[in-house]
Amino acid sequence: MGRTLPAVGLALICLTAAACGGNDNSSSGSGGSGGSTSPAGLRVAYASALDPNDIADQFGLQAAKAKTQTLNDDSAVVAGLLRRSIDIGNVDYDAAMKAKATGVPIKVIYVSQTKPEFVFVSRPEVGSLGQLAGKRVGYQAPGSQTEIFARNLVKEKAPAAYDKVKFLALAESSRRAQALVADRLDGTSVEAINLAQLRKQGGYHELGTWADLSGQAGNVLGTAWITTEPFYNQNKARLMAFVKAMQGGYDKFYDDKAAWLALATKTLPDVDASLLPGVYDTYKKQQMYPQAGRPAVTPEVYKANDAFFRDLGEWEDPLPDDVVAYDLVDAGAKQAAQ
């Protein structure tokens, strides 16, 4: 799921509005309650439409009886949290950190995808990254992981071509894959399901993955479950139950391929069902989701991510790791391991 945080300023405006009694739904529609221990009714938002990489989440969300919706991008999720129109958001991990760097009171309560899934693919006539000079390369939106990936892959592996590449924003991996087929893009980063579609057609080149980037790329986290610091402080019991439900769902993903395929087919009726078994195998092989007994984010992993994104210029100063609710991260992993 490719998302972005292009307008942290919007989120900060929303924070000011909430503090001044703006669009505050906390009393009428809020899923939060300091006295409750059940995750039922928690309002959860994604930053874009669901795709196969979000199906593993649905097991846990259903068990938690959460209310789920999809928004347009990471900034909309952050703004919703600050307005208190939602309780929990699913965003790119680095987008959460960028929001924190600007002063937004974000709290990471769990990890959803342990790594970015993107693969860089090019048209049949473009057989190398160096051949992208003068060509069109697509990404999700400014500041998104897809832009970070595409730009830095070309810059590192084909520096002579980098300044000649025409980088273009085009939301949704499926649309970028379609543009590649229609010769409106020459290269782009896509997700596993769209990679499977292109492989089925044949002739397209796979020129790199996130792991090909230098530095701490192998430790980079994909997406995270986030809330605000006030909601975390007031609803720890509910959030504890939520993360335990989510880890239970990820355990089910690893243990029950048939259940994942059935849920994916039901949730994503427009996706070619014949491609889903291979997509599942890709996710499982990559260990895409948190695993029982292994906290997905530790102080060491946090520091590696902070250093990686700072080296790329995503934010300047080291961020303290108190942005991560390690009590919830550890509890989710330990609960599932019992």
C-alpha cells in the first residue's frame, strides 16, 4: 500500500483546531473510553484502498470488532487522529516518523508490515536502470516510500541517468502497473499483486527491490499502527487488547493459507484470484508481518530506521524512541507466543 504524508502542516492545523474546540467528535462518535478494556468499536483508518498486503490485518481487525474505513493518504489519517474522528491509523512507518519530527503527538502501537514490499519494474525495452535516462518513472506521491525507493534506487545504481529521469506521481500500484503496460510509464515501483500480473504477461524487467538500497535498508519497517499520545495514555487497556488481536490475526496468516485466500477473494473481488496463491507465498517467504515471540520493532530496529531515513534526508535530527509504545509491542508478541 503506497501512501504519503505531503501535508503535515494540514495535520498541525487540525491539531490547533481540536485544541480550540474545532471539529471534535470525541463526545459524540468517539471509539475511545478510558474505562473500557475491549477493542470493540475502535475506529481504524487506512491511508488508501485495501490491497492483498492488507488482508492479513483483517483477521485481527475482525477479531477486535474494529470499525474500519479507508482514506486518501497518510496525511488524512494523521488529521483524522488529531480531530479524534478516528482512533487508530495505518500509515507508512516513515510517514509516522516525519509527522513526529514536526511535532505531531504520534504514538506507534504496533507494526503492520515489517518491510516495504515494492519491486521496481520496467518496460520490455528498458533492460537496466541506466536506460531510464529521459524516461518516465512513476511513484505514489511526494514523500511516499515509493518515491524514496524509486529515486534512491536510480540515484545509487545509475547515477549518470538520475538527473535525466522524469519522475511522475501516480497514486495506487495498480494504476502504475496499468500505465506501464499502456506505455505511459517506463518504470515504476509496484506491489506483489501487480508484479504477479506483469509476470503473467511476460517481458517486463525486475530491476530492484528495497533491499538493494544501501545502508540499513534491510531493517526498514513498512507500515505501522499509530494513535495519538493522549489516546494512548487514556486507553492503554483497549489498545493492548487491539494489538493482541492483531498479532493473533498475523499468526493466522502464517498458519492458514486457505483462510487467507478465502478472505482475500471475498474482500478483493476485482483481483485475479489465480494470482493470489503466489502472492501469499511471497508474503510468507518475506515474513511480511510480525511473528509470534519476536517484537517487530525494538530499540535497535528503531535506531536503524531512524539512521536510514535521516541519511536519505527525510528528517534531520535523531528522534527519541519514546514515540514507540514498547509496552504494547512487547505484549502483542508475548501474548501470541503463549
